[in-house]
Amino acid sequence: LHDAPAVSLASNHPNHVWQVDASISTQFYLADDGAKVMDKAVFYDGKPANLKKIERQRLWRYVITDHTSGTLYLEYVLGAESAENLSNVLINAMQKRHEADPFHGVPWMLMTDPGAAMTSSIFRNLCRAMSINLIINQVGNARAKGQVEQAHNIVEREFESALKFKAAQTLEQINEWAGQWMRFFNATSIHSRTQRTRYGVWQLIQADQLRLAPSVAVCRELAVSTPEERKVSNLLQVSFRGAQFDVSTVPGVMVGEKLLITRNCWRDQDSAIAVLVGEDGREQYHVIEKIGIDQYGFAETAAHIGEQYKSHAQTPAQVSRKVLEQIATGTTNQADAESARKSKKVPFGGLIDPHKHVTDTLLPAYMPRRGTSLNVNAPTVELAPLSHVEAAKLLRARLDNLWTPETFSWLQQQYPQGVPQDQLEAIEAELKRPAEVIRKPFSLVLAAVGGE
């Protein structure tokens, strides 16, 4: 049953890390005639109907703390823990409120628990647009934001306890009293870690650490501006809100991929924000600049012909392509790889057999299947006879010097109606027969003609 050991956390400067948490008041609710104490005899689990009656009147307490200085911000809302209430409280905390309250600005990081309001799209959109790195602790690990948890105890003991002696009539009055107490506490209470007041430590913030928030109206508009998906063109640009933005500075960007783009509250028209997801699963924000257009409609970032030469840094796809080229050609640099490719060398030195999966596969010997013969009446093909001239052309090529004018006359006499195509070989053999007689011995020839 012992707790697991914890690790202490440190922040770099005021406004570097804020922690936010909501908690329902276990003592009070706001009735029609003012704040009332929740009597344990009336409001408990055994009487859920009584709790249901005052559901919309229960006080929710939002506390925000600055991790470095310990400064706390306190605000009450009615109803329930919702994305709208959380966003409004954060927006109010970032504004400059009172001359006696120096605490304001946009935090660089915000730690919270994984509640439905904390992970809602409205609250996430607000954090994206304000470039706030949202850190959500794991379920059951409330001590990761122990500072704000302890702040709830301080508020209950030192502020809410006073409401028993003087009941507030409206929510505005409760928040007015809460603001007075908050400024008093931050200005006078000595923090145990810093041994100084909370406002005193927060005042050490530097100019580059203090990011001023836009107006409440602009912040509320940003809370509902969901990032839009945009496709990267071959110029490493995206279209957003009627203009072109340069995304060449976004780490790992590639032509054809899609990026989430949202508004940038700091320079609403001149820049936007590309939303990426890091290896740790957290969102990362990269500012991208709007591309201006000259009087002729050319981009101001374009290279002027004959005067400039520009090229983008290599994208991951280009780098990977070169590495693969060197692996395939067995080289160690791009010049050798291009030379090997031009000489049409076989990839991988011919070590890869593309048919190996075919030749190495042992196929089964299939048993022959018994079948039935098909009786087919083969069609009779009749070929038209060749003319004497057509047949002479074919036979002359075959007989060479044996062909004579008498041969043509013989062909006409033997086949007066034309020469059948299937008789060409027989005719050729017949016409070659005298040549065989001439090649016989001379004595046999004499005997054949009667010895003369």
C-alpha cells in the first residue's frame, strides 16, 4: 500500500508552466437569496434529489497556479465543469486585470488532468492558437500537479471559510471577494520554497518570457477556430484564409502531405501555426509566415530570373531517395550512384533473383482427372487455286536456275484451271527430277538412250 516514489519538478521562469484544476465546493451553493452552506443533514448521497435541485447552483472553483512563483488565480463559476467555463477562466487569467495584480500573460506550458473539459476541442483549439503546450497527466496521477491541488486547500481554509460569516448574494460578488483575497494572499503570504511573496517572485519575469494575451473577444474567437487540413504544394506552400503560407521551415515537411493549420493570435493576418505531433505524442506548434505578392502577382519569395538562384532544403523524401539509390548501386556517394545508374548496372550487383520465390516453391503433383472426349466436326477449308503467274513466282524462288520458259508452258498445260496451293510441293519435286538424271554417270545415260 506504500506510494510509489515521486520525482520533483522544476520550471524555468514565471509563466513557463501553469497548472489548472477545477473542484466543486463541498460547503456552499448559490441560492436565490445568496450563498448557502450545504447542510450535511440535507445534502448527502442518501438524498440525491436534493443535490439534483441545486445542480445548476453549485459553485465550481477554478484555481490556476504559476509553477515557478506559486502565484494563484481564483475564479468561481456555476453549473458544472465544462469546456466553456474552463476556456473563459483561462482567458480571464491571462488578461491584465488590476493595478495591484501583476500576474498576467500567456503560459508556455499548461498542466492539467485528463478531464472531459480539459481534453475538449474548444480548449485544445484555444491552446493551439495561443501556442500553449498542453500537458495532460495520466489518470490517477494527481500529484503530478500537486501545487494546484494544494492551492485548493489554501482557498478552502483561508477564503471560503469566511463566507460562513458574510454570505455573498451573487456570483459576481463572490468573484469580487475572491479577487480581493487573491491579491492579498499573493502579495503578503511567504512561499516556503522561495521564502518570498508570490507576486514578488513573479515580478522577476523577463520581457521575452512574458507573452501578452490578445483581448478577451479575440481569445474567445480563437477557442472555436478548429485547425484546418491543408495539402502542401510542390512549392512547399499551403493555402489558408485566402493567402499562401510558406511551410518550408516546418521540420520534416514533404510535398503532397497534409498539415493542420490554425490561426496565430499574435499576428493574425501575417502568420499562422502548423500543428505537428512529436514523437512523445504531444502537439508541437510551428509559426509559418504569409507570402506577400508584388504588383504583378509574383510571390515576394520568388527568385528573380538572371539575378538569383534559390532552392529549398532537401525534404526527407529526397534524402531517403538518395540513400536508397546508393544502397541499390552499392556506392557510398551520390556521384558514384548516378554514374552506376547511367551505365545501367544491375541493382544490388545481381545478387537479387526476382524469380527466387517462384523457383524455390515446391508445387504439388496433381492427380490427373478423368474426362470425356468432345466430338467436334472440324470445318473443311478449301483454298482457292493460284493463278499461273502467282504459282510461277513461288516456284521460281524454289527452283532457282532450273526454272525456264518451258517450265511455265508445262505448268499451264498441266493445270489449265489454276494451280492448287496444296500441290506446290509435288510440282516442285516433279520439276526437279530432270536435274537428277543429268547428274547420273555418263554410261547409264547412254544406256538409257539406246547406246548411241
